[in-house]
Amino acid sequence: MSNPKPRIALIGECMIELQQRADGSLLQSFGGDTLNTAVYLARALGDRGAVDYVTALGDDSFSDAMCASWAAENIGLQRVQRLPGRLPGLYCIQTDAAGERRFLYWRNEAAVRDCFTTPAAGPILAALLDYDVLYFSGVTLAVLGEQGRGKLIETLVEARRRGALVVFDNNFRPRLWASIEAARAAYRSVLPYVELALLTVEDEQALFGHADSEAVFAAYAQLGTPEVVLKRGAAACLIHCDGQSYEVPALRVERVVDTTAAGDSFSAAYLASRLLGGSPVEAAEAGHRLASRVIQVPGALMPKD
């Protein structure tokens, strides 16, 4: 998987993030599953890779601030559309005493829903064919809608044919789908083209009803997915890669503050390590290290320092 300086495009949605504190006050920042991964990936790779984010935003001050924050993280903006009169989505994180989170969303009119249906989308989709890695998630599939999702799938098929690495994080969010049947159909339309699947057992069980980890691995083996990683929170992650199996323990954390972006950061560190020539075990160890730090601070993104 090693590449001298890979070009990676992450496709998805960034939203305005509100963190509700114990006293009821709100701290505003930005977040979203693929954006969280993009930030941590860009930090991990530094000048050893180029990370671009692919999305659609509005022409408002929040969208301006998002772009400025991404540029400060060395994330490329050339695939970001700015749609006049539109706004980004918004969500609020509420956490309990154990650090577990609850999300409230306002995203039905978010600009990203038209990301691949505008006149400007054609050149962006064409440009994606020149990337070394294309990364997306189950949330990406949901927010793009049927038409945008179809255009993304066409692009993934051609990119894979040209040798790009297609990476998928399953991130199943039931409230984003009209029905579980619609979600299953969408996932099944893209899974045959995925080469690195970053999964959680809970999402696989909720979506496909797999009984356990072995059932998940068996399902992806039938699809022919070369590398499958099962993220299991505080438990060891499990990996099947090119016929080999690995179990990599997580790191113990004394006090969990906020589990937001734990899986996103793990995925970023895992992918960065693999792109830089690390083994699956080394990549999982890097993922655990980063995730163990992320869950000790509030919000999705740790300060750079």
C-alpha cells in the first residue's frame, strides 16, 4: 500500500458542531465523520501525502470559517463547492457522565445534498479519478441522496479500475435513511468496490444482522474485500488482510471525556500508517494510540498542540 506521496480525497459532510457543557452553555466548532478523519490524516501524513476534502458548503460566514480551518490543517479546498444561498448542516453533542454521546441533528437542507448534482460537479467527479485513495463513509452515502450517490458509485468503479484504493468506513446512522432496506441497498451497491473496509461490529449488526465478528468477516470474504478492520472500542480490534488474521489490543484509558471521533481518528491513523508502509498490526497500534488521546478531550478534534 506504500506510495511515495499519495493523493487522498475524502468525500462527505462537515457540519457546524455545538458541544453542550454541563452548565448548559454551548461551544461551537466544526465536525463530521469524514472531515474528522481528513484532519487527523493530514496531521499524521504531514508533507508525506496530500489530503483534499470533497463536499459542498454555502456562501455564509460559517462556511467561510470551515474553509479557513481546513486550510490551516493543510487540507486542500479545490474540490469544495460553495453554493449561493445555502448553509452547512448543524449538530449538537450531549455527553453523559461516562463520556458516551448523544447527537441532535439539523441537516435536511444542507448544501452537501447537492454536492454531485450541480453543474460544477462534473469536473470534480472527473478529477477524483486521478487520486490514489478515495475515502467515504456510510454517512456520505446517506447525505448525497440517490442521484448524488449514483454519480459517486460510477466514479468509484472507474477509479478502482484505474488503480485507486477505495476505502470505506461503514458508519451506519439509521435516522439518515428512509428505511433499513434503502440503506442496505445503498451499501450493497458500493461494497464490491471497497478494498479497505473500516467497520464497527455494532453498525454491521444493526444494518445487516450479522451475529458476531466472524459473521462480518465471512460476509466481506464473500465480497472479496482484501482488508477488513473491525473497530471494537475499548476491546482489541480484529483484522483480516490478504488471508491473515490479527488481533491488536486497545490502550487503556483511565478517564474517558468524550468518545466523539474515536473511530474516525483510529481510521485516520490506520490509513496513514498503511499508506506509509506500515503493517496491519502497526497501523492498528497507531490507530489505538490516536483514539486513546482523542477520547480524553471534548469534541471531535483535538487542538493541534
